[in-house]
Amino acid sequence: MTWHRAELIDQADAFFSSAGSAVMKLTPLAAADACEIASERGALVVRVEGGIWHAPGFEARVDCIWDGEDPPLADSQVRENNREAANFIRSESASHSAFVLTVCSNPR
């Protein structure tokens, strides 16, 4: 799948088909879904950064940053970490319209 840096992505699968690029801006639903899917793909969400989408353009907000656990982690810890990341996104989605994810592909 191709995407443009000035595009808001609304599907979690697009994040993974682009190798989980940390420059992709995701809608709240796509970002939360990507966090849930990350566990199935053996990836750890290490940071979530929220902001406001200005179509086009992303305004990063320092009041919306979540840091996950540092690897190495057991599979159960990866799942819990990623679930917490998804919950953070859901809790911030009323005031933040776009999210950037940073993932680690080998957290063990």
C-alpha cells in the first residue's frame, strides 16, 4: 500500500503493510486497532504520540504522549502493554484526532 506523509490513515492494516512507519498519522480508531493487532504480529508499542489533524498537517501535542514498557518482555507483558496503549488512545480520542505509533518488532 502506498501512502503520503500528509495523509491521515484510517486502517490499521495500512500501518503494518508499510512496516509500521512512525511517520504515519493514524485516526484514533486505526491507531487503537493497530495497537491490538501489534501483539498478534509480535510487535511492542513503545510510544504513542497524539495530536490534531489539520488536513493536511499534524500538530503534535506534548500533553498526549504515552510511553510503554522497555523490552525485553514476555508475550503476556507485550499483550498487556499494547492493550494499555490502545486504551490510552481511546481515552484521548475526544481531544486528539491523530496518533503516531512507534513499535519494536522484536520485544523478546
